Amino acid sequence: MPNIHLTEPMQKYVRAQIESGAYANLSEVVRAGLRMLMEKDGARQFYALKADLEQAAALAEKGDFAEFDARAFEPDAFDR
């Protein structure tokens, strides 16, 4: 894995976290930070999807939608 460069304030923070016993080493601190970023990205995707769904629902309530034709979309699904 690549080396990382931390600013002096970041280095102090990491040292304090390790000295406090919150983390055993730099790798644990970096993994915790990456987990937080991954969770944040997941939340961002969730709220973007929620906004899209709310917009679609508002348009549908106004009557601004097209009927979905399942047979035209997937004709093979109905050939039984």
C-alpha cells in the first residue's frame, strides 16, 4: 500500500489517539477514518436517491407520468 503524508496537526492528533488507547497504531486510525468516509458516502447516496424518489412522486401526483407497459419492456417474461 502507498505511504501517506500527514500534516503536523494530523500527526499530533494520531499520536494523541494512540496514546489515549483509543487506537493501537496509525493503521487503525486510518481504517477508522476510511470507514467513516465510506459510511458518509453511503448516506450521501441514500439521500440523493430519496430526493429523486420524492421528485418522482411529486411529478406522479401531478399526473406527469407515463403508463408502464411491462409486456413491451420485457416481452419474454410473458411467453409461458
